[in-house]
Amino acid sequence: MFLEVKDLKKVYKRQRAVDGIDFSLKEGEIFGLLGPNGAGKSTTISMIAGLIKPTDGDIIVEGRSILKSPKEIKRMMGLVPQEIALYPTLSARENLKFWGRMYGMDSIRLKERIDEVLRILGLTERADHRIDTYSGGMKRRINIGAALLHQPKLLIMDEPTVGIDPQSRKHILDMVLDLNRQGMTILYTSHYMEEVEYLCHRVAIMDRGSIIASGTKEELKAMVGNAHKVVVEADNFRQYMVDTLRVLEGVQQVMVEKQSITILVKDGRKRLADIIKVFNDDGCKVNSVSIKEPDLEGVFLHLTGRALRN
Amino acid sequence: MKKAFYIAGLTLLQTKKDRLMFMLMIGLAIFFTFIMSMAFGGRDDTPVKIPVAVVDNDRSDISREIISRLERSGLYEMVLSQEEIIYDYVRDREVEVGFIIPKGFGQSVEKGQYKNITMVRLEMSSGAGAITKEISRVISSFAAARTGADIIKDEGRLLSVGDTGVIERAAQQTFDTIIGELREPKVTGDYRYVTMDGQTQQDYKPLDHSSIGFMLMFTMFTVLFSAGDILEERKTYTWYRLMSTPTAKGSIIGGKLLGIYLIGCIQILILILAGRFLFNVNYGPSLAGVIALMAVFLLSVLGLGFMLAALVKTTGQLQALAPIIIVGTSMIGGCFWPLEVASPSMQSAARFSLQGWAITGLTQLMTNNAGVGDVRLNILVLLGFSAAFFAVTLLKLKYEYR
């Protein structure tokens, strides 16, 4: 295994941020950590990147413990933090130059790599502009670029697409796939289920500091069988109706978020009429209904009864 | 180690890119020194003339000489007045002080029986003393001249010189010569004051004090706010990214310290040069002394900045706290006025101020021809402060990252 996380724990005073998790990454794969905000993904990544010390457990990269050889392991890693970790008054080129220096790169190689990374990011023309003049998407790209300069074996990406436009997101996701094709191992965290589904070979779903499920996308989806996600947008929905829906045949989970009611149900297409009837009988005005094939969101709903984005 | 220099270089580059604050701190120090130079009458040493009203009821040679002497001193602007209005003049602060020469004053001086001159002044005014001294000096001159003339007359009589006109002329000539000699001082002063330990002192002017006071205060602003960059780095998460690189924590902190220290050095250098060439401040003969003192002063301010950055949680808290600490300790430490004029308790309090130790050291170097060895106590105390501040910072950081 390229990276092994063994019984990793982090306790802050009385709060267990990470509660004894285990997972491993094979060389050359994209591994996704999926979970809602506060699930413990960032804490896990901070421990893998050597930013915070685990309360217990260990992280082994290519046979070396991060606790014993942090410097060597940091040298083969690149971290893309969730926030834009750049100096806003400096240009993209100056930022990249500085971060390259921090990885001990010599001037000649650094210059070549800066030009190369700027080209990959599609920002060559804006290279000498100050970061604080960039759009959110461009900042995100440079934020990633700073972690790529030294050509790390392992790239850790902590929610790298938060708050950006769809075009920039697509650019970033395609770039991640490209990097992986070139042999880079990637640990990717997100609470966007679609991103994880699109990118990752294997996924671990985290909730409240624990891994509640892990495997390939197919393995995870198999956990909910042939269940569909039926989403009903309705006015005047009343809380007691949740119980009525739950006793319907095949219904596994019901989740209410404002006027949107999500029902995880086996053979969703067949049960749709029964579901709509419940709404009509109780005087609810149904505005729209959609049926979705099983996905990781459905897996999370199935396992926790909550939505991934809560 | 190399990485520490890159981090220091980054701090300098950031200051260069975002130089408004840095320029402001230098500009404000020069501006306030300039304002003080205006208050002290400029660097040409032309004193502001004090308006003085005088009522001459005597109109004798001696009364005219008193008025003329005060006018020629260059210190006073004489305004001839009348007895009925001189009190109003003083009360309305049109003049600083007034005096009335009574009728018969000249005759009484001739006879050696002095009459009182009435001084009119506000209760808190201090100008009357100098005028009284000047009047006494004129009277003494007259007395000396009169004595000289009398001696000539007596000698003439003793020698039985037949022509009394000759004796009178000789006596008058002697009188005029003595008065004339006393009128204009032949020697101008290049003052050297003697201190208790016997060393000579250079002339130390209020403007010199303002220049170094504002230099120290505004350098503290720059250094303390720059130290707050660490808090800013935490906010922008570059600190965490730095920690994720294979860079030793010591190099990161050392690089930050070095960068801010160099910014402080640049500011002090610019302000010293500005003081020298814009305000003609004389920093004394010991360049090594000034460098050593400023080096440890900056170190202690840097320590204070890091300690504050470690103790507070946000940049906002630091920005609120720093001016209070800087202005407060600048007042206590004597940046605004010489410590000699402060009360003993204030002088004791100055011992707890970094600026106090720096300013007394600089004053010593500027006025006493002192060297590094003479300000060793100041240097040691500032080093002690630095050690204490850094110790508290490290303890706090150790506790934080436990």
C-alpha cells in the first residue's frame, strides 16, 4: 500500500474529531473522502499532511511513519488546502516561486516548473498579476498549482472546488484526472457527491469522525440495492407525514429539508403513485417530483438518514 | 537556514508591494518632527521674540539704556506704553510682561540708591525674571562706568590738573568706553555643559529629542503591526501551508523574525538619515553605539510584537491593543518630552518602557560623547526585555500546539 491510515484518532478536549479510522491508498489511484461538513475530513487530512499530531494511531507512507519521518513524507506530498493559502499582494509567479523554494527546489528547475504549472493551469497570461485581482476560480487554480510544483507522489486535495463557477470546477476536475493519468496518487475530499463519483476509484464515507462505509462506487451503491431517490417539492408538508411515508412498502429513509422531501425507496418508479397519494390525501400541493438512480448521496442517506450537504 | 532567508525575503517583498503603511510610518515620524521643529522655532536657532511693554517715566540715560539693551538682546520686542494701559496689555496677553521705570530712577542709580521698578506680569508667566536680571546688569554697567569716571575725576584733582575741562572730558570718555565695552558682548557661546561625572556635553536641543522620540515610536508601530502578519497568515492559511512543507518550524519563525527585523532596520536607517539631513540632528560621535542600541531596541520591540501576536487571537485585537501600548509607553518613556522634566515617579516608570531605555541611551550618545560601553546597561536591559518577551511567546506557542 502507498498510504495506510491506522486507527487514527484526534480528540480536542472532550470532542472526538476523528474516532479511530482506518483506510489505505494504492499507488496511482484517486481515493475520495466523502462526508458532510464537520465529518472529520479536514482533520484527517491535516494529520496526514503533518499539520497536527494525532492523539493516537499512525499514518504510513511508503513504509515510513509520519510521526517518525515527517520531513521526508512532507517532501513527497503536495497539499491543496480548503482555503486559498496564497499571498494576495504577490503575483501568481511570485507565489509559485516562494512555495517552490519551500520545497527546496533549485532556481533552474523551479523556473521551468513554474512555466509548466502556469500552462497546465491556463494562467500563463495572468502570471504577473496580483492574486487579489484574480477571480475565485483562478485563485483556486493557483492554490492547486502551488502544490504541484515539486511533482509530489501524493496530492492531498481538501475540498478544492468550494465556491467556484462550474467552468472553473470542470477545469479543476479534468486537471485532477490528468494528473492521475500521469501517475500521481490523489487523496480527494469533498462534500460534493458528484465530484467524488466522477473522480474517485474508491471512496470512504465519513460521518461524525468515523468511516461509516468504504469501497468502490459500485460496492457502495450496492448497499442500497435497487433503491431510488425520490425527491418531492411540496407546499404545506407536515412533519407527521414523515411517519405515513415511512410505513409505505419499500421506503428506507425519509428526509425533510424546507419544502423538499427526499425519500429513499426500493423500486421507486413502482412506488411513486403511493407516495404522491400520501401528499394528496393530506392536502399538500406537489410542485415537482424527480426520481434519481442510486448514487453516493443515496448511500449516505441510507446509512445516516441525513443529507450529505447538511 | 536558506529557507529562513527566503521567508525573510518574502516579508520584505510583501512590504514593498504593500508599502503604504510603511511609508506612512516614516512619513508621520518626519511630519511630527517637522511640526515640533516649527514649535521650537525652526532649526536656524532664531528665537521667537518675547513682547515686553515698558513705561519710561524717567527718560534718563539709564532708562533709555535699559530699553535699548533689552531690544538689542534680540530676545525681546519692546513696546513703549503708558501706565494706564500697561496692565490691560499684560492681562490681554498682548505682551508677556511689562515694567514701569519710575521718575527719578536714573538719579537714584547715580547716587547708588536704587528705586524699585514695577514689574507687571501674569501669575504663571516666567519672563519677568530674565528682564529683572537684564536691568540689574545695565545698572551694574552704569555703576561700573560711573565709578571709573569718578576715579578719573579724583585722580585729576589729586594731580592738580588746572584745566577742569580736560578732567571732565577724560571722565566722560572713560564712562562711555566702559558702557560701550559692556554694550556688545565680544564672545559668542559654543556651549559645553559639564555633567556630574566630569564629561563634557554637546548642545542637545528639543528638536533632537523629538526626532529620536518619534523615530522610536513610529518604528514600534511598523514592527508591531508587521508581527501581526503572523495572525494574518493564520487567517489566510498560508501559515498552515508553510507547515505542510518540509520546512523546519524554526526556519519559518526565524525567517519571519528576520524579515520584520530588517523592515525595522530600514525604517530606523531612513529616519536617522532624515533626522541628520532634514533636521540637523547630531547623533554623536559613536556610530557603533547608535547601531548597537538600535539593534537591541528593535529586537526587544520585535519580541514584544511576537508576544502580543501570540497572546491575542485576531489582527483586530492586535490593532486595537498596539497603539495603546505604543503611545502609552512612549509617553512614559520620554518620546514626547525629556525625562528630566518628568516627575520622579514618571522617571521610575520609564524603566519599564523600551523607549525609555533606548532614549536615555541615545541621549547619552548624542550629548556626552559616549560610546557603546557607556550605554551597556541600556543594551543589557533591552536584551533582557527581548529574552523575556520571546520566552513568553515560546511558552504560549508550546501550549497552543500541545
